[in-house]
Amino acid sequence: MSEHVRIRMYNVGFGDCFLLEFPRANETPFRVLVDCGAHTSGYPRPGWKPAEAVAQIIEDITEPGQDPALDVIVASHAHQDHVSGFGAPAWDDVTVGEVWLPWTENPKDEEAKVIRDRQNKLAMGLELAFQQPAFNQRWLPAKEGQAQMNALRALAANSRKNETAMNTLHHGFRGKPKRRFLSSVNSRKIVPRGCPDLTVHVLGPSRDPEVIRDMDPPAGQSYLRYRTSVNAVVDSVLNRPFTRSFTLSPADYEASYEARVSDEIKEAAASMMRDDDLTVAVSLDKAVNGTSLMLMFEFGEAFLLFPGDAQWGTWNAALSDSDARELMARTTFYKVGHHGSHNSTPIDFVEEVLPEADKLWGAATSVHEIDFWPEIPRLPLLKELKKRSDRLVRSDKPGRGGEGVEVRRGIGVDFAVPC
């Protein structure tokens, strides 16, 4: 049996897609796919489509003479850059054992329904506002208006419902997979069937609404305070993610789904966007990120931390829990949160919890540089991580590889993490 866990990071541009392979004696590896998505503003090359990554994954998991199969699929949260790949038709031919999603995606959970409805109302308000001439007239005359408008549209696009992909995750794949809806409360520890040597610790999301709403680091807990005029506006409302004005009545909400949107609703949406355009889109983006799964995979001496796009509320809850903090201190491989953005990796975690170089084996950042998000990835964060491991690898600039790191040109990077 192999003495390594293999982690395959696929280069999907601005997005996440990781295949974890845990060795089993005399058997094929236990395979876990964590996310499969890419943001349309950050594809790795012109003409690329997420279906290319899906085809490569299927090739990688297909054993001779067998149909392609995955033991577990994890969708950390419903953002486009994490799930869009699941919209590919090729998944119809893949056998899957289980699908794990955050508890907020559970269709039978009434609290989850409230959160989803709130996010959907906000997303619909953005879509309506984009249709208004006043929106373009407001942004385009400004010197940096086009870039700011692109950033706004990109944020909103990432939070769209991704219906085809989410339908696959909820109802698709071969083998009638079991669905689990996870939180740090009702599913703290999982030993997956078929791999008794693997323990998955669920560190987030919490079910506490106050934790989910707490989306941004307090002063001193962020590597980024890049204050342009846009960031100043964004920062001013981060503590009120769902403004009262940016909501619709239940009747108007239902009517919109029947494609009978009244002029009054359209005018209301346009008015909202004149107030604090980017703050609304950022609030929605952070609200969805706040529901992200944060998982630690424990296999022998390997501790693989995958925080998805977890925001400060989830991080703070985990770091404040003595058991979770002790577990995180054993991290040997870190999937850098939220593509290396400022509010993805708290300073406290890096400087006080994350092991030093003799214990942290490696880290991976799945990212693609986008002009209107110049601080992603945040270079001071990467510099701090680099001090703790020479195996800090970016998907867009993987370098030549090295011991335990194999670069697959045009595909991604493989890591052989000791276990």
C-alpha cells in the first residue's frame, strides 16, 4: 500500500477542483473530489470550458475494464467557481457513493430554506438592477467605471443559482449516491464507508446564524486593507449584509419567478443600485461563502485542511474551539482558502496555529489572476505561507515541481503527501 496520499489540483483558472486519493491495501484508492468549478471571468486559457477538467477527472478515475467511479463528491458551497463543472453531461456516466454539501443546501431544512431564500432575493434584485439603463449610465462615465462594473457583474455572476450543476449534485450521478448535508454541529466527525483509516472532521459551517453572518475579519485579522474608493464603500457596509431596502415582498418575489416583474419592482431595483452598488454584490458573495464547508481529512500522519471559501465567522468559530484549533495545528497540507484572498486565511491561523516548516509539508492555491481583483492572490499571505513550506504551489504558476510535486502541463499539479 502506498505511503502517500495523492492530491490532484486541476488548473481550472479562478476556481477549485481537487481530487484526493487515499491508499487502500489491494484495492483501488478511496477517491474524494472536492469541488469542480471555474469562474467565467478567470478561465485558464481562451476557449477553455469546465467540461475539459471533467473529462480529465474521468480519465484519471477510470480503472482498466471498469466504469469511472468516485467514493465521495464534496461541493463546498454553491458558488460558480466551485460547482459549475458539475453541469457537464459527462457526470451522468460516473458512479458516486456519496455527495456532501453544506447544511444550508438541505431542501428539507427550514432554517436552510430561510437562508437560501434571502440569498435568492438578493441575487434577483441584482439581476433586475442590471437590466436598468440607470445602472450603465451611473458607471460608464466614471474613469474606472468599466472595471468596477465588471467586478460587480463578476461578483453577482458567481452567486447565480447554477441550477444545472446543483441539480446534478442533488439528483444526478450513477449509483444513487447518499446525500449528506454537513455542519460543525450535526456531523462533526465522519469515517466514510469503505475507508476506515480516513476520518473527516467537519469544522464548518456552523448552524449559528450569528456565525454565518460574521463575514469579514475584524481589524488586525486581515492581510488586505487595499483601500481604493471601491473597497472603502464595500468596507462601510460589511456588517449589514442584507440591507432592508434590498429585499422584495413575498408576493413580488413569487411574481418574478412567473416572469411577471412589475415596473415598480424594476424601479425599486434600479434605485437600490444607485445607493451602494458593490456593497450589495459583495454582501451576497460573502453570504454564500459563509456557508462553505471547512473540512480536515485525517489519514495516518496526513492532515489535509480544505476550508473552501470559508469567511471569518467560520474561521473564528473553529479557532475558538480548543479541539478544532489543536486539530488545525496538525495541518500537513493546506488548500489555501478562497484563492488566497485577504479574508480567507486569518493571521492568527498562519502565525500562531499553522505548523512551522518542519511539519507543514505543502500548500496549494488554486487561482487565476483577474485584472479587476488585483489583490487575489494576496502576496503577503503567500509570502508568509512560503516561510513554512517550500511546496507552496499556485495552479496558474506551478513552476517545475520538485520532490513530491509533479506538474502536469496543461492539466494541473499532483502532490504526494506522506501519510
